[in-house]
Amino acid sequence: MTYGYLLALLVSFGCVVAVDIRFRLFLGRSLPSALLVLGVGLAFFLAWDAAGIGLSIFARGDSPFLLGIMLAPELPLEEPIFLLFLCEVTMVLVLGTQRLLESRRASGHGEAER
């Protein structure tokens, strides 16, 4: 049993959350709304995984980096953590890009010179 992948996920997730809260992008902007979005995203992707597993499209595979703890057949413990990370990093990227573009627009950058 090794904690490599789980540790990498948790460290990466923590770094993204720190950026999120520092710049008040997603969790830092409205915690209840963000938690709802994360919950819906997690539920969607777990359902997607369940469908893929049921159709024998997804399989765990052999990896020395997984703990080996299975939540369901072919669903390792690390999968829901990865899915939460995926949802969080997507929201931070989308909202961060939106803020950057709005800032550039407000300062006059990005407009074509005439």
C-alpha cells in the first residue's frame, strides 16, 4: 500500500483551494453555493463512472500508487477525491479567467487600437 497518488491529490487540491480563497474565486466567494456546485459535479461524475464501470468501459487497473481501498467494484478511494479536485480546479480556472478578462476589459487592455 502506498499513499503517493492520494497525497499528490490532497496537496494539489489544497494548493488550488488556497488560490481560490486568496482571490475569492469560487469557495472564497460563496461557500454554500460552491459546495452545492461541487456536490452536483461529484454526483454527476460518480454516476458517469458507475455507468462506465457497469458497461465495462472503466476499470481500475494495476497501480502501485493506489491504496487499494475500493469503495465499489473498480472504484478506488482516490477517485472521488480526484473528481472533487477536477471540479474545483475547473471552477477556479473558469472564474479566474473570467475575472482576468473583466479586469483587462475595464483597464482598456485587449481592445484593438484604431
